[in-house]
Amino acid sequence: MFIPPHLEYAFSKIADVPDFPKPGILFKDITPLLQDKKAFSDAVDDLASHLNGANKVAGIESRGFIFAAAIAAKHNLGLVLLRKPGKLPRPTHVVQYQLEYGFDSLEMHQDALDKNDSVLLVDDVLATGGTLLAGTELITKTGAKLANCAVFIEISALNGRNRLGSIPVHSSIIV
């Protein structure tokens, strides 16, 4: 387990919920963290410290939206949404991926990014790596550059980082 001293308070606000959304899954509930202004601000600041020159922040549905929107607003950057299927009204790029408990897809508007964009991809949790990998594929389809990936919690036992290979990832907290 790795919890930097400046994030110990934020980590204390995360609630473990067993058997959600399916039996055998230990869900990391960040809603108590979001409700606490210091914990939320500390989390956003840590994630934003890994922008690496990005001019856009992409958030993965749904909890990644929260962190990505806060980072984009605080740093005056554009925000791109990576959504579940059927939620975006215009033509999209689509990537299917495997979760620790099934399959899903992510979509992004085809015109959300271009070759001049550099992107910080944000999500709340890195588990098996499927969601982040799909997000990086969507960004690549547009010709944009991936500046970095940033997640608040990495669940090391699920080895998601290994699945990502050389893709750059910052994890605020590793459990």
C-alpha cells in the first residue's frame, strides 16, 4: 500500500463497499471524499500535478468526470467526456473493453480532439486496466497525444498497470 502523506486525509474518506456491484467485488466509494472540501481539493490537486503540458482533460464515465471537470475548470483547460454507449448525440469513436466483472464500451465524439491536442486522461480507479486502455485507444484514434493518465486509486492486486504496458500512469494512492 502506498499513501503519500499529503493524501492520508483524502484516503481516510474512501468507503469500502463489499459485493458491489457484484458479489466478490470490493468497491471503493469516493462519494465521502467528494463531500469533504479538503479531501476533494487534495485529490484534484494531486491528479492535476500530472498534466504534463496537456491542453485538454478527458474524463471516463462516470466518476472520472468529476475529477476531470474539476481539473479542467481549475486550470482553464478543455474537457472531453468518454461515455458509455448511446449517450453521445453526434458521431463517435467506440472501443470495447473488459472490466474486472464483465465487458463494456466507451465512446467519444469524433471531433472532441485533434492532432494539436495533448490530453490528460483521468479516472477514479485503476483496476484491471481495461477502461484506461480503452480511453487511450479513443484518444489515439483522433490523432491527439496522450500526455499522461491519472487515477486517484490503483488496486495493485488486479495488475492493471501491467496491462497498460508503457502507457504513462500516475496513481495518487496504491492499495
